[in-house]
Amino acid sequence: NKDGIFEDFKQGWENWSLRHNGTRMTYKFQNPESCKKDDHKLVFQFNNEKQKVQLRLGAGSQHLGFRDMNRGRHYSVVKMLPQGKNQSLEISLEDFNKNSKEKDLSWNCISQFSLSLYDVETKASIPLNGESSGVQLKSILWKK
């Protein structure tokens, strides 16, 4: 939205659904207030007490109105989280596009957005509820 906050988690995970593997998913990009220019970045702010944690992001660009389900595309990013308190990690569209042959993702065409945390050492998903998981996602901000 206008003040640069994409998600502050003040309402917890109210606007995010929980998937079977601990992944959280939202449709918040469909909100016109969330629309940003493609030079913006998402900044994930968090506390991380664990050693080797991956942030896994997915972006789907299912074009609404098309009957052909194959027109939807999926883009993904996997980044290691820095360890410590008050850390941040920036994600750009280029991070999504460099992993895709289409290279055409725009913030404004994302229909669904997912995120999950993965512990590389234990090979297990980390719950995204902030309760004794060792990783607390504090906010997601827009940055020009």
C-alpha cells in the first residue's frame, strides 16, 4: 500500500491460508493498493536464531478469465536467511525471473503468492507461526 507496508502481521496470518506442508499463501497482490512498479523490491524483516534456513517464495500468474489453465505460470525463489535479530532480505522481480524461461513476471500480474521456511540441516519445514520455531517473520515491506 501507499506507506510501503505489504504485510505487518499485526493481524497475524489473517490474510494468508495455510497449506499442508506449512506453506502460507495469499492473494494480496490482487489488491490494487498493493500494485507497485517493477523496480520495487520486497523486503522481508525477521529474527532468525537458526543456522541454515531457506526462505522459499512462489508467485503464480494465473491470468483470470482464460479457460486454458496452461496459461498460468509459476515462478520461484529460494534464498538463505541471514542469522540474527533484526535481519532483512530483499527480493526483486529479477530474483523470480532469472529462475524462469519466460522472464516476464510483473508485480501487478501475481495472482497468488506463497512463502515457506525450510531448515536445511533437519530437512524439515519450519512453522510460520512465530511460536518457538526459531524464526520470526516480522514484516514484508516495499522498497524502491
